Amino acid sequence: MMKKRIVCMLLAGGQGSRLGVLTSSMAKPAVPFGGKFRIIDFPLSNCVNSEIDTVGVLTQYRPLALNSYLGTGQHWDLDRSYGGVFVLPPYMTEHDGRWYSGTANAIWQNRSFVDQYDPDYVLILSGDHIYKMNYTSMLRYHVEYEAAATIAVLKVPMEEAHRFGIMNTDEDGRIVSFEEKPKQPKSNNASMGIYIFNWKLLRAYMERDDADETSENDFGKNIIPAMLNAGEKMVAYPFEGYWKDVGTIQSLWEANMDMLGEDPILDLNDPSWRIYTRNPVLAPHYVGKNAKVRDSLVTEGCTVKGDVKHTVLFCGSAVDEDTKVRDSVVFPYAKIGKGCVVHKAIIGENAQIGDNVRLGEEPKEGEVIDNRLTGDIVLIGNDVTVPSGAVIPRGAVVTQETLCQFVNGGANA
């Protein structure tokens, strides 16, 4: 086979448990985002825009929706005769087979995929981040510094640094130590989970790590510390721009809101850096004669007859008459009936909200809401039907199984 300079391995097998019911039937990278996208569209589009044409997508948890979505890769211009996008699930051999035990183990199990292209470098990405980034610039930085590994970092507020893996560097940008979520961080260089390694060197470290039965087979916990301890040259690549880990309900809601307004923090209407997607082609959206739509994103196929403000409506969703929707994210084909009031909600795919439903109300006196995942955001699961007249308090998670808590007087009535 023809040699490739760089191959990308995209880690897309995460369960995404902090997204609750949104990932009950799909892997986190398949979750909808921004009106017409899925989370995985962002790293894939970054690869195409950076002229990286060979991408292995490593799946594990509930991969069906993601596999179907990716198809042949043509929607991202990754249906190449030599290269392209490849879905790589865990597999059995005649000798062994196991689920991925960590991020490094996922790459190790698929080393033969990388080996067939004999690359000089491997780019390793996570499939659950929203950002635009030129990986070619990062590769150039890696080569110029003659590094064994380059890790992209983003400066975060010092008071938030304890939430991240922190790369401590010297004045030349060389990484001197790594701390995973330190209680007292020494710097605010947060790892973005984006790595470039010299492939043959990384392969050797992964082989030793795989033989260590005490290892968690993780890049942050094992591979990177091992390379630092061995004195390998590792540098931090400073990134400036929008980046968000959308692994929680709050961060997913915030990232969607970041697209709204006259001067959005996250601007996806950039012809020089297009975000590609496999989006169904539907009829143009329809806005009724009495409808109001302000400061919102409305995708094709939507029907809006009510009052929508500061909200993202995905394809095929509908808002009926006399309904007010505020500060919300409405996933594909979800329907909201007449006379509803919806405030700060994420409504899952194909959900059906009946008439005169109120989402985001103050909890009743004595009503206990488990909002550890959601904060003050109402979360309606995929395919859930909320009957007319239901009142859902803020922070509630509604599935078909928990619906009885909020209708017919509720469990706490």
C-alpha cells in the first residue's frame, strides 16, 4: 500500500453516561448538535479541512446509530479509493478478543489498521468535542519541534483548571509534567484530548503498556506519564479558539446557546471552514402567519406556528399555535403541541409533547427532583410522549418509564 504521512484515529466509543437518556440508544458522538449536525461532524470536518483523508473511527458502546450515520463517508468527502473513513469496532481473533479497556488499548487493538498505511505520525482525537481546528498547523508545529508527542492545550480560567488534565510546560513549551484534575494546579494549560505521536515510538510504548496487567491502558493515566518519565520530548500546542467538551447536559445546552445571537461565540456559518454533515434534505421550514421567531436557529422541515426565542430547532421539529419556547434545544422530528410553555429544555428526537404542557416550572412544595445530570434544564428523552396538561419541573429527566411521576397528580402529590 502507498505510505501515508499521517493517519487519524477517532475515539468514538464512549457511553456518555452524563448525557443521560440522550445516549440510551446511541454513542455520545452521534448525539445531535446545532440544528443540523451530530457531534462527530466536527472532528471529521476538521480532518477533511486539514487534508487528512484516512480516519479510523473506533466504536464500542451502542454503535448502530453512529455506523449508520457515517455510511461510506461520502458526506464528509471521505469515500476515497485509498483512505477514507473506516468504522473499527472491537473484534475477536482466533487467539483473543475483548472490549476496549482504555483509550490506549483501543488504538493498540487497531494497530494493524494503522500499520497498513505505514504513517510517520498518528493523530488521536476524541469524538465528543465541539470546535474548529487546523490539524495541519499542529502537525507542522510537531515536526518543527522534533517532538515525540504533541498535545493540544487550551488556557482555561485558573479556578477551573482542577477539572482538566493539566500540562505543565517550561518557557519553550516543552511539557515537564502532567497532572490529571489536580486539586492545586500549577498552570492552566488544559489538555484538549488531541494528540499527535510519532507512530513507531507510540507503538512501542503501547506494546509495553499492554503487557502491564496493572495498567488502565489510558493515554492520560499511563502512556503520557510513561513517555515523560522516559524523557521523551513532548510539547504543548497552544490552541486559541472555541472548544467545548459537550459531555454533560449543561455543556451541551450551553454549546447550542453559543450559536445564537448577532455575534455568536460559535460561528458555523464560515465558508472557509465548513462543517460537513449527513443531513436529511427536507422541505423549507414553514413559519405561520401568527408565529414569532427571534434569535433562533430553524432548520429545514420545521413548522413554527408559535413563539420561539433563543432556541435551536432541528430538522422536522414543530411548534404549534399559542406555544412559547424559550432558551431550548429541540431535537429532530420532536413535536410540541398547542398552548405549551417550554423554558430551558432539551427535547429528544421524535418526542411528542401534548397540548398545554408546561416544561421548566418551579417544583411543587415538597417535590424532590433528581437534577444531578441536568441542573435547571428539563431533559425529555428520545421517543417520549408527554401527555397533554403535564407539568414538568425544571431539572427533571423524563423517560417513558418516569413519566408517571409528572402526570395524573404525580408520585409526590
